Amino acid sequence: MFANEVLNGLSAHPKTLSSKWFYDTEGDELFRAIMAMPEYYLTDSEREIFQSAAPELLDALDHEPFDLIELGAGDGSKTQLLIEQFLAAGIHFSYRPIDISANALVILGELINRRWPRLPFAPLRGDYFDALNRLGKRAEDRRRLILFPGGNIGNFLPEEALEFLTRLKHFLRPGDFLLTGFDLKKDPAIILNAYNDAAGHTAAFNLNLLARINRELGGDFVLENWRHWETYDPVSGAARSFLVAKEACSVTIADIDAVFTFGPAEAITVEISQKYSREEIQRLANTAGFELVKNLEDQKGWFADSLWRVPG
């Protein structure tokens, strides 16, 4: 899958690589460093929300047993705040994290086994919908709370986000809930700094994608010939990350038997991080067929975890 997507992405015009491939062992470590940076407000904002969100979530679920399914679970550093509160409330639930990174699920499993060895825990590795297909439809007597945190919905263009959320709804029944993290539109300088930290962790994180191609697919990218470049459009709300060639070059990737040429300053698009207004969140929920229950926000109003319900 990785090889095919690299081949297709670098054969496209303009060239692209999916941000989902950032996350290998090295990438996971670099992303943890990014989350610890003062510029990267998203982690602290959502952590603040999660510290007090559980009572409202349990009220919505009528304090009945449920399955907590997390898309893009990572290391679970924020989700454990919810788990702790759910367990303290005496609610019976299972935890089914989904992630494409095997390393992330190993780290998360160690955390769960250390802190809550009796918690029903069954991780699934793979793309979101591949894993959800394996999980199947839920039992009628046990509701689902799908957790899609961290602003991951922002990795889609708005029309792609609508398609994703509409498709996700097919795995839910009336009365199920979706809690999605949305990074809210704000001062453009705050957003731009979050994806271009002074310590250079974001640059290293993005360049690791080229290093991963070298390691796993026999590529010969010279990382010193590439630079990270970030932009933010406050009108559309799109923050975009690029890897830009400092000079003309050619790259051979042995495992896919391909050679790619790059002109001077030619860019590879590697990530979009879409920001939303509250009105745009409401429209997205309605169009995707959900009912918006409430936006849970941090005190600064920089981030929202939006709780949606499947009507019926």
C-alpha cells in the first residue's frame, strides 16, 4: 500500500504524498516532540477539554455501557483522561483504538495494560475504514462513541471531510455518537507557528517521510536538498505543508522501479490542516446526516471537540 501510494503520488501533477505515512517509529517519536512544543497549542487545548468532558459524554450516553472506538489513536496521551473518568464513574465500556502505526498501538497497549489491565482492550491496525469493516456493525443493545480527536478531520479538504463523515455514519446506528476534534479559525500567526516550530521538529517530522521512503522502498532522497515550507490561508482555513526541492534533482526508488525528476523549487504537498469556524462545523454535521449536540471548547476558544449524534 505504501509503495503504491508513493508511486501514484509522485507521478501526479502536482506531486503529493499522504500525511498518514508520517507515522513510523521515528515519525511517532518526532510527533511526540511536536506535541510538547509551546507553539503546538492543539494538544494542550484538547487536553483541557478532555479533562472535563466525560460527564457530558456519559449524560449523552444515558450512563449505559458503550464501545469507545478511537480513530487515529496514537499513544493515547489525551484519551486516557477520558478513560480515567469513565472508569471512575463505574461505567462498563470497551476500548477499540484504530491506528495505521503498529508502533503507536504497542505503546498504547503498554499504557493500558499498566494502568487498567482489566479494561476490555482490543486494538485494530489499519486504515480507518478497513478496520471498521473488520469491526462490523455494532450490537443493537450497545451504543458506540466514535472518537476522532486531535484535529485529524483537518487532514481532509472540506469536501473530503464530508465524504469521510458520511461514509463513517454507515458504521453507526441511531443513538450512536461521534466526537470530532476541530481546530478553530483564529489569529493566522498562531496557526502558522504551530506548524513551523522554532526548534525544527515539524520540519524533521515532514522530512522523515522522505527518509522512510529511503529506508523502506530503497529510495535515494538526499534530505539536505529538501526544505519544509508551511502556508496558511485565513480565508479558506487551509494550512498546507510542503517539501520543496532546493535545486533540480532526480530520485530513484528501487522497490517501485521508478525515477522521479524535480525542478528547482518544485514542491511535494504532504499535508493539509483545515481550520473551521463554528458555523462551518454546524453545516458539516447537518450535511453529513448528524445532529450537533454540543461543541466542547477550551477556554481560549481555539479548539472544539464537537459531539454529534446519529438521529433516529
